[in-house]
Amino acid sequence: MTRIFVVYRCIVVFCILCCFPQLGLSGEVAAHGANEFYKLSATLSTSNKLALTYNIDPCCYLYKRGFSFQVLGSDVVVSHISLPESLRHNDEFFGDVEIYRGEVLIVLDLDFSRVVVPSDSLSIAAEHQGCADEGICFLPDRNVVRFATLPGLL
């Protein structure tokens, strides 16, 4: 093969793997999306606190800087976010970063003082981003947590 052909072939393979990374993966991560590895549950307390628990698969981690939270369709505001202590990690894509593994409990303080018309429901968008240890990073992902009733809040 000529040198130009080899270089061309490498460029084509690189472009295909960049556009379709699942083609170059092996094992469990290749067959699943981010929601298979990051499970989110939530509990809303009567003290206007929302506890979000991420259960992270042992083969993966979440970036601390990848979290964001937003109340949807309401005047309720996230007034404070309490994140647990993170782990330092040297990431091949982002360099020195802070990450979480295992179970992560994040507490959001909710401020209902701006609510003019009380509602019986609440929806919160929780965004995160993470990677698998085998070097595959997922795009930022979003979960919406909905509560049908708000007993004792406000």
C-alpha cells in the first residue's frame, strides 16, 4: 500500500469512530446508553429540600462540573446546591477534574417565596455528564424528576 492510502485509511477510520463511537467499543458500555450506568432517584422533603441520589455503575464516573439543575414551569428557585466531597481524577479528555463514583447524594434547597400561584406539582431537570473507565464519554444527559403532590411545602 502506498503511504498516502494508509494515511487516508487512518483518517477515514478516525472520522467514523468520532461520528459513531459505539462501533469501536467493546464490552458492556458499547451496548447501552448513559441511563444504563447512571440511575437517578429523588426524594422531596417537607423542609423544601430535594435529595437527588445518583447510583453510578462501578465501571463509570460522573464529572462534578457536569451537574446542573433547573426547576421547570414554576417560579420555584434552586437556592443552594450541596455536593459531597469529590475525587480528584486525571481524565484523558479533560485533564485534572473532580469526579464521583458509586453513590452520590446531592441536596437542593428550594425557594418557594416567589411562587404567586401555588401548584400541586413540581418538575426538576437534572443534568449530568460522565465517562466509562474504558475511555468512552457520554454526551451530557438530562433526567426530569416529577412530583405530583407537594404536601406541606411552601
